[in-house]
Amino acid sequence: MKLTARLSDIKTSEPIVVLNVDDCLKMGVDHTDRVRITGSGSVVSAVVITDYDATRGLVVMSQTLLDRCGVKAGDEVEVVYSPLPESILSIRKKINGGTLGRAEIESVVGDIMAENLSEKEILAFISAFNVNNANIAEVAFLTRAMAATGKTVDLGVKPVFDFHSLGGVPGNKITPVVVSIVASEGLIIPKMSSRAISSACGTSDFVDTFCDVEMDTDALVSAVREAGGVFACGNEDYAPVGSLIIKAERPMGIDPRPMMMASIMSKKVAIGTTHLLVDIPLGKTTKTPDIESARSYAEAIRNLGTLLGIHIECAVTRADQPLGRAIGPLLEARECIEVLEGKDCDPDIVDKACSMAGILLEMAGEKDGKARALEILRSGKAHQKFLQIVKTQNGDPDLRSEDIPVGLFTKDVHAKRNGYVGFIDNHSIVAIAKAAGAPSDIEGGIEMMHKVGDKINEGDVLFRIYAKTASKLDRAIASARSRRPMGVVDDQPITSDQMIIERIPSKEMLDLIRFRN
Amino acid sequence: MKLTARLSDIKTSEPIVVLNVDDCLKMGVDHTDRVRITGSGSVVSAVVITDYDATRGLVVMSQTLLDRCGVKAGDEVEVVYSPLPESILSIRKKINGGTLGRAEIESVVGDIMAENLSEKEILAFISAFNVNNANIAEVAFLTRAMAATGKTVDLGVKPVFDFHSLGGVPGNKITPVVVSIVASEGLIIPKMSSRAISSACGTSDFVDTFCDVEMDTDALVSAVREAGGVFACGNEDYAPVGSLIIKAERPMGIDPRPMMMASIMSKKVAIGTTHLLVDIPLGKTTKTPDIESARSYAEAIRNLGTLLGIHIECAVTRADQPLGRAIGPLLEARECIEVLEGKDCDPDIVDKACSMAGILLEMAGEKDGKARALEILRSGKAHQKFLQIVKTQNGDPDLRSEDIPVGLFTKDVHAKRNGYVGFIDNHSIVAIAKAAGAPSDIEGGIEMMHKVGDKINEGDVLFRIYAKTASKLDRAIASARSRRPMGVVDDQPITSDQMIIERIPSKEMLDLIRFRN
């Protein structure tokens, strides 16, 4: 029906239009039904308020709606009845405590992907789809529906291994080490990492300094076929709806567990993962601040894995300080390669990388995985595999850690007293590294000269800040002065040399023969 | 800090501003912190996106934010750090599956009332506060916090009775009858009803045709002291935050049970109710379409009552057709007064009114409540009490049903065949009555000449439409033709003469003596 647009002074965040009741009767539209409005701009959808007193022939709408329709007050628009999307009914059902089936969840995911739902509606869904109101079958349906919004990869071989860290540990640079170790034992591991979101350096940020990380599906498949593993960066080819969900969550500062698990697992489903190791860092800067929440997370994701047919083990790991000494893209690249070259380095990195690689090897049927992983690392086989993968990703096959440049502008921060390093505050370290330019300035970052438990004398260098420019160095120094990144105490704190706090095996060992045939 | 506003083309429904990192350091503001921005208009709150590449001295914001601040691009604004409201942290906790305490719930309700939360944030809270993610203690805290946003009434006497229907039954006009019966037995019943939201006539819409329903607290208290009961209209004096919650729910078409219960009970807490009867109509047009959901609702609200110290009984009632014959303000007023006058009328109204009044009498300690209620109604005592209450509400103390005018324009709808009335569709009846002008035209509405189970001959009048004007009558006729309000069938359907399907007594009888002293 052709109607004339009139400006309303109603202020609502959702699109609402007021229509005369007789006009509604003619269009077959009821109060709270939806209409589609076509002007010269976008076709917009709005909720109808019927009014006997509204003038016939008018559609009363907000300035925002007029703008979206590309019309001004007095212009003519076409208004037609629009059925309520099934997704809205499904979201209502979830808010009312109902259990959604596969088709209902697919309708929601499909409409998020098609941008048929507002951010408000998506947020309402996320809020209702919480840990007490979504069962594991619903999370599995959600995972599959999210995976179906993008490409899926068929590597043509099984099993396909992967590992994933829930994050929150600065300097966690073990990915290329783990991939190189297990790929040199013949495991298939198409590892896709990510760039930093709120941290100072994601795995893809530092790998990007020495080889390509952006790979399309064809490049990924051929690299995996050649070398067994990759250090790629996840992209919008796989489960792209995840980004739209994150966009709705971000302003509220939320990432509820069922949604987080579905986001993670949808990428794994897309890449064809059959065996997954999940690293659950335990610490006050991570998603699981205590052992109970870590175990509960492990239980939930292993159940989800069972429904998805993915064999999942979990390892709860220490996250009480940065891993290794380097934070920032080039610094982390250098330290990572040093580990592979067998150079002297923080034993925590070797312990965590070999523990994780060892679990993956045991998931593939090997015995004494950690010892085997250490042997592979020390033998130089992992380093050879690393260089092979770097080459498939167009990096220098003769890459050496000493060739990695770091920031020219540096500042040492010294201890003001004798004692022991009592704590390192991850949040402060990340904030200082970011102030120094990381991750967008790849030269920026921090090198920790001491870790928790080290004996310190007054005047010792605690950490060194690196920056690309003098002004960014100044900024980082100012940030360091406004915080307390490290504390020196009188008594030596007790520390562990084991990075894995608890290993949580899979619920049932799947028949590997089935995958291998 | 003074900054210059710059227009951004970012489109987000939530307020976000982009700031330079150095400016943020100076203000002590981090990524995703909030700032308050003061221009020449409103002080607005926004979420900060920190950016190293943003120009120092600028605050980049959307046109909507510029407008709200009352500034244009290039103008100077004052930007200061704003702590994250506790309410946001509480909403996040609820979304993450946590249990909220009293103070946390009070922070959310307080910030909704103070309009410190966006509709999106309120909606996220409502969605997360669903039946599987909110326990009854949280609902009780919410109820009390909502009640605390408005006035509370102290009638100075106890017990204080009330009854409440969950609605969805057209023509449910029993309120003045029930109040009059129980008030004539000496019960205190400050009944506050509501106007129609989506129906053709709320209790206050028809009571308003013969006496005042808008009463301030002083008038309410004095009327209750004088007559024992009132037929007032609920207003924004009591638990006003409820309206803001409904405003956030409405566009999503939701009213989840925990929120609905808190909204209802917050008004009862505000008025000082000690004994409440809840009418749970059962039918496909009501909130409880099956007996299991009705029982589950009864269980939940009785538990809530226990925590709030309110003695609650529930009655599940028939809602398979309109109650009585009249739908629409004047028609319902006339029928209601006829019942009190002892005139011949639909026995279902007498049965439901006396059953409900009887339960209230039994809650007050009387025996054989329904029989006693019938006796009071038939003796004319209820009618006398009704006229007394009408007088305290400035109505005509000699009010008679035959003096109530109805719509001049009428149209009879006839049966096209012989048989029995097989069904009456509540939704269609309401839609036709609304098309005829109800409730804003008090003359508009419908009179049902036959009810489910009646024998019908071809040509019999099934129902009569009343309207104030010929054009509204035409509109209602058109609406009736496009629907199927009544069905005539060959075999007589089985009907019940009992309006109460199931009575669900309170969990424990409170010591009435305690209240009466």
C-alpha cells in the first residue's frame, strides 16, 4: 500500500511505525506485526503500532527510519505486510525458557547471517542462551549452524588434529613449536590462530613477521598436504557469523560460555577437526580464575565434542605470569624460533610446548608423549619441520632467530630493592606493551629479564621496553610508571616447573582405527 | 578533558566513541571503559574504543551522539572517565549464569529507574533473567526492588486482600462483583485494576464509565477505610519501574515469567497485600495454554509469595470463550451491574465471581465460601456495597443497569445453518470489538447472544455489534467478515458449568490471628 511518510518524535531504539487501523485492516496487518517499507533507500522492516486516531494514508516514523528508507517527511513509501521471521519466534521461545531444536537454531543463525535481526535481537538471544538456559545439544546445533555459514574444508585425510587456547596469557608463543613437533611425527594439524583482540600480540601477529598467515582454502589445503601443518590465521571464510555475534556481544562486555564454545567449535567443525586439545589457562586474567570453573569448562566442552563427534582433551595450565620472556610481535617471533633452534630459553616455554604436543601425540596413539615431544624438539626435527612450514607459507627457509630485528628504542626498568620477584601483573605488562606500540608496531613490546621466584638485587634490570619511536617509548614508560607490573618481595615465592596443573582426558577414547582407514 | 567532537560514520546502536590512546592515558581511561561527555545538550555516557591512530584532542562520535550532546562536529565537549555502573556488572554476571544478590538486583532496578541503562541493556537483563536462570529468591529481590521505586501504602489494618487475573479472557467483568461481595463481609480489598493493553476492555475501562478510577494514594486510603474496597486503576505511583521494563520488552513481544511475576507482585507489595488470590485462566489465548503450565505458574507464584510473606492461593479457570455476553466498556458495565442487581444473566459470571469471592472468604477464615458468596450476592448486600464504593469514587449512588447507554449503531450477525455453537474464537471477538471502537469508544463492543453448547437455528442472531458511528460499525462488520469468530457444529459440545478447573491452595496457612491483631 502506498502511504505518505510523516515524522514522529517517538524515540525508540527499535524500528516502530504508527499506522491507521483501517489501513492496517486493508493490508491484513495487526498490532505488533511487522511491515516492510520501501522508499528510495534501503527496504526496512518495522514493528506496527495500530492507532484508530492516526490519519489514514500516513505512516508515522522516526527520523532514523526516514533516513534508512532514503525519504523525507511527505514522500510516498510502499508499505507491505511482512511475516514475523521464525527466528524471532525462536528467540522468544528461548527467552521464555524453552528448548530449541535444530531448525529453530538454524533459523536464528541464518537470520543473523542475513542481517535480518537487529543487534538488540541478537543480544537478547545471546543473553537468553546462557549456561543455565541452553543445553549441550542446543550448543551443538548452534555450532553446526554457525559452521554452515561459511566454507568447510575437506583435507581428504583423518584424523585431523588441532589445539586451542582459551587465552589470557601474555607471551603464549607455543603454537609454531607444538605444530612443528606433532607435524614432524606425521600428524595433520591445520592450525588457525588469531590476531590480538585486546592483547599485545596474538599468534598470527608474530607469525606474520616471518611468513604469510593469510591463506585461502586452496593454499591451506595444499600447505597441509605438503608439510602436515600450517600456522595460518583464521579468517571470515570459516563460520563468518561468529563475527556478527561478537559485534553484538562486545558493547556489553560479554562472551557467555555456550556462545564462546559454539564460536570456537564452529571453526573446528569447518576445518574438519577430529581430535582437539583445549588449553585452559588458570589465572585471574583468564576466563577461568579457579580450578572449579576450569573443570566445569572442560566438562562442558568435552560433552560438546562428544555430540559433534570430536575427540577433546583438556589441559589446565598456569597463567600466573607471562609465558617466556618476550611480549610483542618481533620479540615473540625471536623467542619462539630460539626455542626451535634449541637455544637457551625460559624452561616454561619448552615445558608447556612439549606437554601440549605430548598430549596430542598420545591422542594419536603414541606412548610417553611428552618425552617423545622433547626428543623431537631436541633432535632438531621440529626445527626442520618449522622451516618447511615457513617455506610453504612463503617465508625464508633459512630463517634464523638472530636475524629478527627488534625495536631500536629501549628502556630498562630496574629493581629498587633486593628480594625476589613476587608477582608479575599480566594486565599491566599487556598495557605497557600496547603503549609501546604492540601489536600494530611489530617492533614494540617487552622483554622480561626476570620471572616470578627469581632473586633480585637493587639495580637489576627487571624488564626492558622496546619501541619503534622515541615517543612511543615515552608513552610506554609513562604507562609503566602509572602501574605496578612487577612486585619484589622478601621471601621467595613457591613456583612450579610444571606448566600443566591438571590434565583432563577425553570422556571416551574413540576408535582411532575408524579415523585412520 | 576538553576535546573537539568529530563525526564518525560508525553505525552502532549503542553509544561508542573513539579516542586517542594518549588522551586516554591522561584521563585514566582504558579500552571499553565508559566516559561521560558534556556538550550543550544532555550529558551522555559512551563506551570508549582506544586507537593509537586517532588524532589527539578529538573525540570521534556518531551523529546520534552529537545530537544528544547538543553539539556539531568541530565543537568542544568535556570528556571525563565514568566508572562502569555496578548494574552493568550485575547484568553481565546474570548473562554469565551467576546468581545475583539483593544489592546487585537493586543496582539494576535503580539504574533502570534512573534511566542510566539503555533499552538494549535492559533487554539483555530481561532475556538473561529467564525461568531457567533466575531463582525464586532473585525474583523476590527484584519484586521488592521494583516496589521500592514508587509509593507504598499503609492502610493501617491487616489482613489486606487482593486478587489478580493473568488475563486473556474477553469480557472478564467480575472484579466489582468480587470486591463488593468480600468487602460486604468486612474484608479489606484495595483492588487496583488496569486498562486494556491489547484487549477490547480492561476492568478500569468499564468501571470508568460509571465512577472515577484514577485515585491518588490519599483518596485510595480514605475510600478503603470507608467502604473496605475500591475499584481503582493502577497507576505510576506504584512500582513505576515496571513501565520502563515493559517498554523494553514490548518490541520483542516477550514477557518472561520471572519478570511478569515480579511486575505483578511489586504492585501488591506496594499496596501492602497480605492475602492474594491469583486467577490463572486456561486456554489457547492465555499465558497458560495447558494445565501443566498453569500448575507450574501456580507453584512458582506461591513460592514467591512465601518469600515475600504474602499468602497466595491460585485458581485455574476456564478461558475457552468470553465470560458473560458483553465485550466493550458500556456493555460490560451494564452486564456487571445486572449481575449485582440479581437480574437474569450468564450463569458463568455468577459462578466465577462467587467462586473467586468464596476462596477469598475462606482465606479469611470463613467456611463454605462459595455458598456464602452466593448468599451475599442474592441478598442484595453485595449490590449495596457496590453502590457505596461507587459513591466513594464519585459515581451515582443510584446507578442502575438500565440507565447505562450503549452504542446506537448495531448490526446482528446471524447463523447460516442449524446446529450447536461449537467454539467462540476469543482473538476474533476482541478484534471485532476493537474495530467497533472499544475501548476508546466506550459505546463500541459486542453482545454474544449465544455461548458454546447453545442450540442454534438458521437465522438466529449469534452476536450483535455495537458502535458509536456508522463508519466504525462498517469497519467492525468488515473485520467480522474476514474472520471466523464463532463456529456452528452438528454435535453438541460438552461444556462445564464450573468456571474453576482446579483450585491450588496456598502452601501453608498463615496464622490469621497474627494479622488480625
